[in-house]
Amino acid sequence: MDLGWRTSDRSRWHELFDSSTFHLPEHLTAKADPTVITGDEQHFAAIAETLEFDLVVLIDPQAFGEGTEGAVDRYVAMTRATQQLVILTSR
């Protein structure tokens, strides 16, 4: 599967999937001021921790990184599935 970018390139991954809920177009950047949205982002993060899905597809789990942070990211992704977990690797 060619996604047009390398999943192992974490910096590119974060460009494509911005972690902020308030990733807005340039003309609306003032609405994404951290002093305004910090509380909302914390609330959304708390909600996201409780989300579960019938099916989770995990692509290149090794691309999540190494060490404790990578292991935690993989664990969280893998434990969101309530029925099926599919793991796809490029190797």
C-alpha cells in the first residue's frame, strides 16, 4: 500500500494528522490561541481516551517509535478494538 509518504517519518505523520483539535485555516488562527483552547483540548483528550471501536486497523506499528513512548502509543492503539484488530506492516 503506497500512502504517498513514509509512515516511519514521524515528523511527516504529525504534519498530516495534527494533534490539535483546532487545526484551522490560516484566516482563523486567532481562534486557535492556546489561552482560549487549552481547556477544550484537555476535555477532548479525556473523551478520546474512552473511545472504543469495533474495528481498529493499525498500520506499521513500528512507526510509532521506540522506547516507552512508542510502546504506550502502540498499546493505546491496540486496546481500542472491541471486536477486531488488524495489523498491517510494510515488511
